[in-house]
Amino acid sequence: MQNILWGGATSASQYEGWGTRKGLDTQDVRPYLPRTSVATTATRLLTRDNVLSALTPDSDSNYPFRRGAQGIEHTDEDLDLLEELGLQIYRLSISWSRLFPTGTEETPDLEGIAYYDHIFRRLNRAGIKIFVTMNHYALPVELVLSQGGWTNRKTILHYLRFARTVLEHWGDLVDYWLPFNEINAGYFSPFNGLGVLRKEDGSYDYNQIFRALHHQFVASAKTIQLGRQLGIKGQFGSMIACFCYYPLTPKPEDNLKLVLDEQINQWFCMDVLSKGYYPYYMKRFFAQHQVDLAETTEDLELLAAYTCDFVSFSYYSSSIVTTEESGQQQAGNLVATHKNPYLKASDWGWQIDPTGLQTTLHKVYDRYNKPVIISENGFGAHDQLTADGKIHDDYRIDYFAKHFAAIKQAAAEGVDLRAYMAWGIIDIVSAGSCEMDKRYGVIYVDADNVGNGSYARYKKDSFHWYRNFLQQNR
């Protein structure tokens, strides 16, 4: 059995909170709205007016990412807990706007540098390998308002200034580098992924979305190029969100739709970043949607020359594809799907499918033939803190046990799997719905959706279960 690194993950925008001297980013202007499907859409698909209203000093709306899990205030306590847990690898992101508040500064904020320097050196002393996501959705909001976010090619230059700062300061401490989180999310959630604003009529411009994605592809290649020029020791990867599609019926039309949906929704971005060129099927898609990437010869040469060293993905649940109309819709990560009668679902409707993770591992490794990392996986649930400070989350333990068994089986079957990271290892604000109620962690944070609570940390039953698993799987 190969040696898989077992770990956990958070992101800066969901964990840290505002702290001091940090600029506003695209997550900080997303309001919390009581949970409905409409509210979830409204909080992640924003117009320019939505963003401007979030900047007014007298705004009384609730912006939970400005609090996060108060990670700034609890950094050392949380690092102690991760070390006690026995994590072998920890994935975290760096807040672009903590280092460059507007994204346009020439030099980074030294307080931000000191904050991350402390974290990286503590992790290094503890022997925990470090996986850094350089941009986990959060883009300085000034770049959106003044330059159009990733629709503007100039954003590549601002990002590379940020990337150079990160690589030069911590290149000797980081083991794995990821330029962009769930890069295919730009297609499903353009504001989160790309800083692309929704039009007042609710629509998006396909040309803007895919030109912005192209700029991220180029930025990723340039980051890898820069890393190699600087002699950075760590490996560079790319990441997509995976959905493990199944056809609803044996109808040939359902299976064909599965292939076509997978191409656009799941494989497209990784095909470019791993193989170094645009796949054949995107030519048809771009023609149908009148997309002009305005790519240059230099862009295409960079993509071909600087592909990723490893591929990574998030996986939470599987999805159903059909050509038939159906009223039985289920929620999921980034995309809605049809109800699968063979699966149970979480409180949020995400269908629980460990076999889907095993299937996805085979599909990803077969398609790219590069080392694979599961950079996100976990179970969001309502957790209850008892009067004596306990959280009995047997449902999460059951989820972990079944998914870990599927992971080990895929590795035994030959998938070159290097690492697994449980998402939201500490309770953080949900990126999809801006809630604290949707908890993934093995460490409980005493806070509710509107910021009430002590923010004290408590170990869940799953903390003790995972610690025991980590001890047995070293």
C-alpha cells in the first residue's frame, strides 16, 4: 500500500476574519441570507450594486466572511489542535488582500507577511507538510470594481506580483502549490471564481467568463514558470471540482449527455492545465456561444510549456445526468442534480456516495496519468454542542470511514494517490451559503450564522476518531 498523506484544509476567507490592515475581497462583500435555494444563489452571484452597497459604512447587512472563524485571534490555539490531531499535511490559502489590500500595491503589507510567516514556520517545526492554495476564490474587490476582475488581462500582472511575494517568502517551506482553487467554479459561480459581476437582468456574458478563465490559465502557467525560475522545491498542481456523473437511465441519449456534461463541467479546465492545450470539444462550445478568448501565441506556448505536476480535486457527492425533465432536484457542490434513489443525502441535500469518490479517483488518474491529491472532501452537518462541551458527530465518522475505505481501495487498485485533505478541518463559514451552521470540522467553533457565540474551540467525537486513524496510518 502506498503512503498516503492524511490531512485537513481551510481557506483564508472562510477561516481568518478581517483582522487588521486587510483590504476587502470578493468574499467579504457576500451577505448572509437565511437559507433557501434563492438565497444561496443571491449571495454568490452579485451585481455591481450589491458590491457597492457592501462598501457603505452604515451598511447593516451581515457579512460573515469578515468574521470567519476568528482564525486571526485563535491561530496558535488552532495550530496546537492540528498538531495534537496529528495531521500529516495541512492545506491553507493566503489572503491576497491581506498582503496587497487593493491588489495594486507594489510592495506587500509587512503585518500580513509576518502573520503567514508565523503559521508556516510553526507547521514546519511540527513536521506537518504544507499545501498552499494561492488564490481560494478571494480577489481584492478593488480589482473587480476598477478593472473587471479576471476579465482584464492586467489582473495577471497583479496576481504574479502576489505570487512572486508568496514564492520568495515561503518557497523553502511549502511542499505543494496550487495557483487556483476549484478553477472550474468560474463557470458555475463567476463572482466567486473570477470576480465577474452579474448583469442587472441576472445574466452573464459567456465571453467574459471564458476570457477570464483563460487569463487564470495563463496566470497558472506563469506561476509555474516563475516557481521553476526561482528554484522552488515544491510541486505545482491544478484543481477542479468533481461531481461523478451517472446517467439516470440506460438510454443512449442520457449516456451521451453525461459525456458532454463531463467535458464542459468537469474536465475542460484540467484538460488545459494538465495537458497544455484547449481540448477539441471546446471549439464547438466556443462557436455555439460566440466566445472569443483573444488568446495570443505566447499564451498558448506558456500553457504547453508549464503544465501542472499533479492533479487535485474536490469531491463531496455524485450527480445524475438525464435528458428527461424531472422535479426531483437535489443540491450539490456548485451544481444541482437529480435525486439518486440509491443514496442518502446530507441535511443540505448533498448525496453521500463513497463509491463515487473511488470512481472519480480512477477517472482522474486514467485521464491525466499524474499524481493525484484529494484536496477537499467532507461532510457538512448541523452539529450540537452539549452542556458538557461535547459534540457527538457519529454521522461524520461514518462518512469518513466509508470514504477512507474507498480511497484505500482505489490506491490498492493502482491510482497514484499522494494525499487526502478533509475540508473545513476546523469549523469555518460555508463558501456556498455563507453559514456557520453547515459545519465540516472535527473542531467545533462556538459561533452562529450572525456572529453570536464565544468562538471557543471544542473537540468533536470525530476529532478523536480521526486522531486514532492518523496514528494508525503513518
